[in-house]
Amino acid sequence: MDTHVSTDSPASSREKWQRRAAWAAIWYLRLAAALNLLGAFSAPFRRQVTRHNTGELFTPYLLTAGFTSAALAWFLAIMMRRRKRAAWIFNIVLSGAYLLLVLLVMAVAPEVREHTFNWISAAISAFFVVSLLVGRREFHAKGDRSNPMLALLTLVVGGAVGMLIGTGLVTATNSASGSTLWDRMNYALMRVYTLAPAGSEHVGVRIPHWVDIAINVLSVILFLLVLYALFRSPKGKEYLCDEDEKRLRELLDRHGERDSLGYFALRRDKSVVFSGTGKAAVVYRVVGGVSLASGDPIGDIEAWPGAIDQWMAQAQVHAWTPAVMGASEEGGTVYARHGLNALELGDEAIVEVDEFTLDGRAMRGVRQAHKRVGRAGYTVRIRRHAEIPEAEMDALLQLADHWRDGQTERGFSMALGRLGDPADGQCVMLECHDGEGELRALLSFVPWGVEGLSLDLMRRDRDSDNGLMEFMVIELIRQADTVGVKRISLNFAMFRAVFERGGRLGAGPVLRLWREVLIFFSRWWQIESLYRANAKYRPIWEPRYLLFQRSSDLPRIGIASARAEGFITAPSLPALFKRRHVPAAPTTPAVPTTPTPPTPPTAAATDSAARGDAPAEGPARTGAAPPSE
């Protein structure tokens, strides 16, 4: 006998209605924002709303024509969409008080009850309040504990500034007579702190319409700042502690060969969440309300789903937008099973030492650059960081800081963010000296499992010869046995497929246009030059992906990624007044080491006109980009 069991349990039905009620409240706010914005632009509609919001008439909750009320409703809709608990409390208190006021007035004033419009407004406001109450469990995202005090401070200070500016504008443009300073201050105060529509009457004040608009803009800015301060997500600055780093290193010792970016999880400005079993972890940083994970999860691939679940649950609790930068195809597939969408960012260049060769016409440019630099007397020394004496390491750090282009240390997903730390003794340093024994360039690689290296940092003297980086990479490949390396991960080439396919015969118009756009922006961001510099080595291209939940989050994720990588710096008051110090260049060779003899050139044709250089540093690896040649 077959028994049918209904899947619609009372609990699931209740959750379904809670979700519907939450969405009803969100769409109410969106509709209110649209109508308020319409009233701000349409004078006839604004007059109708104003007439129905004065005297014996009441409009539904938050429905007043104007820019300020439109911005308020729109911002509240966004915060409610992110399931902010503070936004729910704000709305339930404000709408509940408003509904109670309307019902009390209707109860004691017969003339108010006579208007059918008031009953409709009360019913609509009651619908919103009921929707909030039914869907209350859907709004669970926590805020920062300091938000209420910061919002109050913003309201007081911002309102005072807005009132002073508004009073000055009213005083300068008022055409009515008999008003006192208090009248003008009161007008500005009411316009800044209330949702009164533009053009409202006030005794002794007659000003141009543009002044009302200007004060309205100040009011909108104030409301947005207060709401941002009230509803902002926690910053999430729980950086790696010693215990977290120890656990991550243990996972890397066992599973580090899986991902070339695994070692970059040890950046100490990242946070980490472990799976329930402790066998896997997701490292991330919260930037602008985006929980930005980097690379694949660390650890046993069987435990990855548990770590991803923990990370996404944490993002949901704090209303952070989850995103992943630089995931491999394998990692992206696992992330996609948890509801994230994938967008290919570009490709990572990987060189297999056993398969690399300088022979052939395709390698002619690299081969000639290597020979030319070698003939100039340059030599390369390869050592693990643990083998470098402390005094020499300090000198290398000084030069690396001096050669850095700009004040910002760039990198997040594919950069370690430090150099010379004793805990990173297995990292590999390449030091390139000229014929006189002076240090001219540095390359630093982090471990990729036991037999791999991943490029972390590249710095060189701008006065050194061209082709220096190619020379160093080739020397690393040639001397790979000295450090037990079989594969090397070089730079990340953003949008590589576009450059490669867009230039081929038969490429479609959209692909060709996209390629031309990237070439145009490469004038500033070196996107194309980075691809071409990597392509010189004929590497294996491994795609890397950006993972996200909704397409609407992409602009926000893009800004957060640019901030994390160091391309955008968030302004702060202390930084505006702090003097920046540029370390002076050392006047003597910083590392007095005896140069090793150069590698004898092979019997191949040379071209004195050939020139080449290292991959320009793009948005992946740290350090400043080498100078344009």
C-alpha cells in the first residue's frame, strides 16, 4: 500500500508566508520611493500629495512627495532587502507609531472619519505593519553595536551643518520682510529635519525654488548618512591570530599543492572560518559590506562544502555580500553548488619546468632577451628566505620599498603582503646583480605545495637594463633543481581570452569591440601588456573566476575588490593630514654579495635590437608595476 506524505508541513507553510510578508514590506517601500520621486519631479502630483497630507487628510506611511522621502524609502528598501534587523526595528517603530496616531485621530475626530481616503490610507499602513510583524523572522542580519551612537552623532552634527548652510541661503535670498533670524533658522531647521515637501508655506519667508531644492539636497545627504551609520554592517576585522595561522599552515602542509594561491591565505589582514571538522577553511576580508573570499578553500576538498556553508551563513547573519576572487575551475564548481554564479576573470600563467624550452621561433624574443642580459654581466642568486642572513634581508627590504611604485602595497588574493617574515622561510628569493655586483632586481615566490612556486613580489631598479625579469624567470627555470621546483605560477592575465580570441580571424563584432575597449584602458592599467608579457613563456593557462550571488551586486563587489587590491583607497581624516614619507634610496650597494658567474650563452642567434621586460604587475600580484618601456 502506497502512502503519500505531504511535503507541505505547517512549518514550511509558515516560513513561506513569512518570506512573502517580508517581500511585501520591501515592495511597499520600493513603491513609496518611486511615488515620492515622481512627486519630486511632477508639480501636479506633488500638489495632490501635499493636499492629501495636510489638514484632515492622511497619506499612507512614508508617502510624501520629495527627494528626501524618496531617498529614505529607497534606502530602507535596500536595507530590508539585505534583511537588516535594525531596518526592521526602524520601520516597525515608525510605521506603528504613525498608524496608531492615525487611528487615534480618527477615533476622536468625526470629521477625519468621514473621509474615505483616510480609511484607505490607514488600511495600507496597517497592511505594511502586519507584513513587518508576520515576516519579522526574515530580518535577522546583525549590525555593528556602535551604529546607534554613530547615527545620533551624525544626525546632530550633520543637521547643525545643514541648518547653518540653509539659514545662510535663506537669509541671502529671502524677499519677504519682517522675519527674524530665528524665523529663518526655524525654516531651515524644519526643511532639513522633516519630510516637508518643497514650497511649503512659512511666515516671513519667501525664497526662490532653487533654495528649497538646495536645502532638500542637504536633507537627503543627511538622511542617507544617518541611515548608513545606523544600518552599516559590522566591519569584520577579526584578522588571523596565531592559532588560526598555525591551523592554516597545517592544512597547507597536507593540501597545499592543490591551489597555487593557497599560501596567500596566510595574509594577516584576512579572516578565516573553518568547517565543522576543521579539515577545510575559507579565508576572506570584509570590505565595504562585501565578504570577499580569495582563491579556493584551504584543506581537504571533501570538507570544502562545510567551510563554504559556514562562511555563507556568517555573511547572511551580518548582511555581508558574499563574493569570491580568483577561484580555480575546481573551486568555482564547488562554490557554484552553494548558489553562487561564476564570471571568468582571466587566466593564471603556469610554467611546467620539465616541459619548458627556449628553442623554436616562438621563444625567440625571450631567448634573445636572456642572452643580451647575460652578456651584460647580470647574474641571479636563488635562495630560500630562511637562508638569507638577517642583515641582508633588512637591506633587501629597504631596496624593495624604494623600488615600489607608489605608496600603496597592492594585492589581496594573489599576494602575501609582507616580505622577510621569519615564518615564511620556505619562500624563494631571486636576487639579480649587475656586472659590478650591485643589486638591480628582486623576485619573491611563495611555496605552492612541495614542488611548486607562486610569484608574490617583483621589484626592479628603473635604471636597470630591459629584459631583466625575463632573465630572472629563465634562470629560475634553469636552476629549479636547486630549490626542488617542478612548476611555477607567474602573473595573472586579466581577460586573456578576449585578447587572444578577439584578434583572430573570424572574431565576432562584440568580441572585437570588447578587445578594443580593453586595449584603450590598457593605457592606464596595463591589462594587455600583462597578458603579452606572460604569453612570452608559452605557459599553461589556468582560468580564474569571480563568484557572486546576484548580478546587481557586481558593481559593489568590483569596488570592494579594487579597494582590497589597493587600487582604490578609502579616504580617512587622519590620512588627509598625515605627511607621507618616501624612503630615500641607498647610496651604496645594499647587499654586498659576490656575484655568481653568469650562465654561458647557448649557441643561438642573437638580436641586439630585441628587448623585453617582466610582466607588468596588474591587479593580482603585489607591488608596483614596472615602469613602462
